Amino acid sequence: MVLDIEEFRKAGYAAIDQICDHFYSLQEQPVVAAVEPGYLAKLIPGSPPQEGEPFENIAADYKRCILPGITHWSHPSFFAYFPTACTFEGILADLYSSAVSNPGFNWICSPACTELEVIVMDWAAQLFGLDKAFLNSSTSGGGCLQTTASESALIAAVAARNTYMDSHPEARHEDLVMLCTTQTHSLALKAGRVLGLAVRTIDVDAKDAYGLRSEGLAQAIADEQAKGHRPFFLIATIGTTSSGAIDNVAEIREVVSGHPDIWLHVDAAWAGVALSLPEKREQLFLADINSAAKSLCINFHKWGLVNFDCSTLWVRDRLTLTQALDVTPLFLRTKEAEAGAVTDFRNWHLALGRRFRSLKLWFVLRSYGVEGFQSHIRKGIAMNDVFVSLIKQSKRLVLAAPPSLALTVFRMAPAAWQKEAEQVKIEQPAVSKAADEAVVDAASELTESETPNALTQALWDRLDRRRGELFLTQTSLNGVHCVRFAVGAARTEEEHVRCAFAIIEEEATAVAAEIDV
């Protein structure tokens, strides 16, 4: 029973009402879907209906069948992974963009789709303080919207490989090597697998806050070259998923300056939005990114208020992308493109068709403005500071890595004196020889012991059973079991952070009582 315009109008009003009711009741909903695997097959027939059904029945089944199986990433007590943005401006932009249903592969498909993207990518570059070389208006570099940071890394690797092979036609594909660290997102290994390329992972240490330093990078390059391999692509991360680690781009810049064939891609998918804050730019190595990075990715759809998906990719030289990815049969040619008067973004990524994502970025940036956007990011950092202060007051919990913007990684410590030793080490990750060696040794013994991992595992098991109240994720830092706490959902307030900590502390106390430490 297909909707006509007036029936659509009525159904649309009802849908907006239902969405608003959902957000009004969101805090009372369980954070994680309380269903068992295979639940939906019991509610939905295995075959499509032979005849059309009234839309009100379909909408009712959305509420009855689908919503119970939704994990609420916008819930104020969602502290897992990283936040995913969900703003009303983004919802409306998705509605508008769906209404025009535009594949947007050529300028002529709808000029506004391309031209708005050109503009808002420059807006975003200015928001983050990027060098003018990355602006679309520079005519040399520029930016384009992608689906995810994984896609951005993959196409950057494609461009880097094409650039390297053009410069070194004698090189064999099997000798090319991509470089990353043990803390780099799995997107690096996936890109290597897709492209059939070797990936060298570089070890990083707790003493460096799990960030890549020059010594490790230089040694890895030398090792690969000694094997006859050709390192050509390096992913440096600003805010790793596991710990929020920030690779030392200043030192990396010095190393790659001696290896001009290595393409430096900066993955700032989560933490990059903090570049909007002038006071954080030095910490996040903006000056070095501006001078050395050949490509940079930042996701607005995590901490950046724009609904999924909205990942930004900038390149210093747009020709490196278009030369690697441009395949233009006759049916895709237009007089505007042939004259060089327009940008065709299909040449900036793998797919042909593309969504009208720029509309929601435009809506959000106009609605919040630079100041509102900055306030949102500062709020996340401030709430994480509250959580860190509570961890430091705890008798059972300890930081496992230096706090990173709106992310804290913690674990259990067996005893108060060991907690103190561990805390000192985390707060001063680059410990010198002159430091109190007894404290450092005590902390190192704690790290190497099996007891902390057993305690943290027990804590995690308890927290995982309370997923209706809060949602966290676990990780491992060089063999040390930890729990992650990521702040940044638009509806999270300090009361939710304190409530989450109270639950964590309650379960940590129960673990300590059970294990008797």
C-alpha cells in the first residue's frame, strides 16, 4: 500500500513524534539491547509479503521489533568505543538528502551536492586550523567526505602506492611495506589485506604513553630496507582507539624528512575534532601535521556532532588521488569536467556513487557555529577530567595510561601502595633515571604480574553484566588488561559520569572482597 504525498505527510508527522518520544525516554532505556542472538527471526517472517501492508502496521513493527534490538549510542550512559554523533540537525539533513536521492558522482548530477561539499570541507579545515594547502580553494590540495576512517586510510594507501610506483617503476609490488604501530586501528591491517601489501607493526612502550617515537620508527625503516623492502606508507595516529595515544608527529616529521618517498597519513578519526580548540593544537601536533602530513582524516560522526557517516579526508596534493582513482568512460564525461571547471568527487574515493553527506555537515556547523562546536568538545574533556579525579581518589582503581582528552583507560590495583606507585608512573610516563626508582620498579612489577589482569578481568565481567545501566569496552595495552571510558555523547552530563563511576567503584569493591586483596 504505497504512500502518496498526503499519506507521506501524515506518516512523516507520526515518525517525528515517535522519534521525539524516543529521545524523551532515552535515559530510561537500557543502554545495550537486552535481546538474545536470533531474536528478530522470531518476530519477522522469513519471506516478504505477497501484498503490500498499511504503513501504520510497518511503523508499529519498527517500534515493536526493531527498537528493542537497538543499542543506544546516544544514551547519556554510553561510554564504550567512541561516541557516535546524533543531533537533530543531522537527522533533518539526512531526511532532506534522502528526499533528493542523489548519487552525486558527477557535478552535473546535482551541482549543489558537489559545490556544497567543496565549501564545507574548507569550513572544516579552517575550524581545525589546517594549512591552506589542504583547502579546496588552494587548487592543489583539498578535502572530500568519506564513509569512515577505514576508507580514508585505504584510499590514501592507494594514492601512496600509485605515487611510489610512478616514481620507482622498477619496484616490485611484493616489496612494498606499510608502517603502523601495535596501537594503530585495525584499519591499517585491513588496508594491507585489501591491497595485498605487507604491514610492519612497530612496538610502542608505556613509557612513551604508547605513542610512536622517532627511534622506533627509524629502526623499523632501517630493518625493512635491510631486507630489501620498500616502506612507502606510514599511519600516525592522533588519539588511538585503545588508549587515546598520540604519536609524536614532531619526531615522525624529522624521520620521514629523510625518506621523502614515505607518505605520512595522519589518522585523527576520534581526537581530531579537538583541533578546533586552539589550546589543544600544540598537544595534537597541528604545526607538524600541517608541514609534513600528505593526508589527514577526522571523523565528524564520532565526537563531532554530525550523524553517521561523515568522515573527512584532506590531501596535500589532489592529483595523487585523482591520478590513482580516475577511470572515466565516455558516459561519465561532461563538458564542465573536460574544461576543468568543476570537481568530480567520484575520483576521490573507491565507489562511483556517493551520498549527499555535506548537507548534514553544513546544517550542524551553521546551527552550532564554531563556538558551539568548541563548547561541545570542551564539555567532553571537562567531564573526563571529573572521571579522572574520581579514579585518583579510588582505593581500588588506577589509570592504565595517561588520560587523553575525553578518554580514560583504567584497571584495578591490588593494594594501596601499589596503586600509588602505578599512579606516579602513569602521570609521569617519560620517567627519567633521576626518578624514584623504587616507585618505578614497584609499578613495573605490578604491570608484569598476573594479579592485576585477573582483578581487572573480574571487574570487567561484573561491569559487562550491567550493560543496561552503562556500556564500557575493554582493551589490552601490551598485555595489560584494561577498561576504557570514553565520554562525548551530546546528552551526557556530569551526573551520568558520576553515576557510572559509582557503579564501577561498587563492582571493584565487590571484586576486591571476593578475591581478598
